[in-house]
Amino acid sequence: MKEKIQQMDYLLLITVLLLSAFGLVMVYSASYPIGYEVYHNSTHFFVRQFLWVLIGFLFLIVTVLIPLHRINRMVPLLVISSIFFLVLVLIPSIGIERNYAQRWISIGRFVFQPTEAIKVSMVIYFAYIYARKQSYIHKFGKGVLPPLLLLATVFMLILLQPDLGTASLILFSCGIIVFCSRVRFIHLVALGTIAILGVSYFAYTSPYRLQRLTSFQQPFETAATDGYQLINSYIAIAAGGITGNGLGNSVQKLGYLPEAHTDFIMAIIVEELGIVGLIIVLAAYLMIFYRGIHIAFQQRHMFPKLLALGLTFQIIIQAILNLGAVSGMLPVTGITLPFISYGGSSLLFMLISVGILINISTLKYETVNTR
């Protein structure tokens, strides 16, 4: 245990700790107007996020200390629970609907978003199953196809919420694992083509999704409806300049920019801290990416290597999707900014992902069994 603690990737841990602390500051700054207006308590969202940070880091520590082979044994439970919760959230009397989407489950005062857990569980499942299939990975029917059938089921269930953004994120993360698992090139091309065609089909055959995907290209044509949020994000970013207007001095969070403390918190960061704030956040994500890739390529066994790659790319792809939406370069998908946006479920499972990455970084002293 002592040797394991000594070998932990502290650079990754410190980066995530500082980014989460920065997120707490920005959640308070972005949310105190709406917290006071709605709950008569300016610290309402900050206190909740602070509790989630504490819970998340507790789970991170536990995840670091659990032997990785025990995570292997949880794979069947993860798969079964993933399907169970995805079905459960669609039941009207159980699932909670917000903004025309049914993505949450309420247990008393506890509100939980199952897809956040499923993002992690699917990466674990894919890393585990493709690590075991290495001896016949070149056989499409036996080595490649079976896990993809489960992925297609999960994708469709998430699409029913509807949540194309998260469904696509899971698809991309699992695709990275397939790509890195020595699958034949012709199989990769075929699977990539099918995935692109499938996502495009579901995006363009639904008027709701099509509107979300195209409104970001010409937001000023729908300034009073779909383009409203993005236009106010533009205003916040433009007002920030190089050094920003000062911490706490955002104007857009005063009722102009919807979801200022969740999906669009980066716009408030740039308005208050300028391009300097943006560079700091980007540098933190680059450090997480670098340490994650470093951890992956240090591994001799396929399971921890694929797992580290899947989790690392999932964090970074989510950050890219969020930053792209806030800047108008990508469609608005409702995906949070990792470790910074307000949202308990998202933060908790992001920290669990980091805990697994740090766990993998200590595997010099541990034998990995994927059986």
C-alpha cells in the first residue's frame, strides 16, 4: 500500500484538484444571482457543488485504493445496471423531465443522472472485453461485433431521453478503445462509416435535433429562440478581452445567459477572467490529457492501457464538445465542462474516472488479471 501511494500520479491529482477548486469559485461567481433570485440564498449552488466535490474526492480516493482486478469483476454488474437505469429513467413516474428531456432519476432529495455513470461503465466494459479478445481480435463476428451490439442498445436508450450529445460522446469514447485494440483496419473503416451514418441519420431525421444542430451556424436568425443562448455567450466572451472584467463582475450572468453556471460557465470565465482564464483552463486539460496518455503507454497489459486511453479521451472529448458549443464552433448539446460546470452526477463520475487513472498509474506493483 505504501509503495502504491508513492507511485501515484500526483501531477494528475493536483491538476484535477486545482481545476475542481477553480470550478467551485466559478460556480459561485456564475450562480449567486440566480441562487438569490430563485432560492433567496446566493450560495445555494455553491454549497451543493462543494458537497459534491467532497463526495467526489472521497470516491476518487476509494477508487485509487481498490485493486484493479476487483473493477474487472464488477463488469457484469456495470453492464446490467447500465441497461436497468437507462430503462428506469424513461418511466414517467420515475424519470424527471427538464427542458423537454427526461434524463434524471429522483430518490428523495437526491437527483441522479444515470448517463454519467454509464459513460464510465461503458469504457470499463469495452476495455475489459477487448483486452480479453486479443487472441481473436481480427475475427469480426467473434472478436469485434458482440460489444458493439450492447453499445448500440445503450445508444438507442439514451437517444430516447433524448440526449444525442451524451450518446455520441459514449460512442466516440468506446470507438477510441476499439481503434486502439488492434482491430483490422478494414473493420475500423466499416465501423467508422456506420457510426457516422448512424449519428447523422438520427440527427437529421428529428426536427428537434436538426434544429439544435443547425441553429448554431446562424444564431442571429433565431435570436429570440434557439440562438438566444449562443448570442449571449458571444457577448460574454467579447466583453472579456485579454484579462476580463474581474472575478464576479460578469453582466451576462444577471439573467441574460441561460445555464450560466452549468453548460455555459466557460463564457462567464472568459467574461470575468478574459483570455488568460481560458488559457489556464486549456492548460489544465492539456495536462490531464498528457498524464492520461503517459499512464496508458506505461502499461504492459492491454486492459489498463485501453482503460486509461478510454477514460482520458472521454474527459477531453467532453471538454472539446462543451468549449465548441460555448464558442459557436459546435452544436449546443447540453454537455457540461469537466470538473468546472455545476452538476453533481457529472463531477462525481469525472472524479471516479480520474481515480481509476491514478490507480492505473500505480500498476508497477500489481498484477492485472483480465480473466
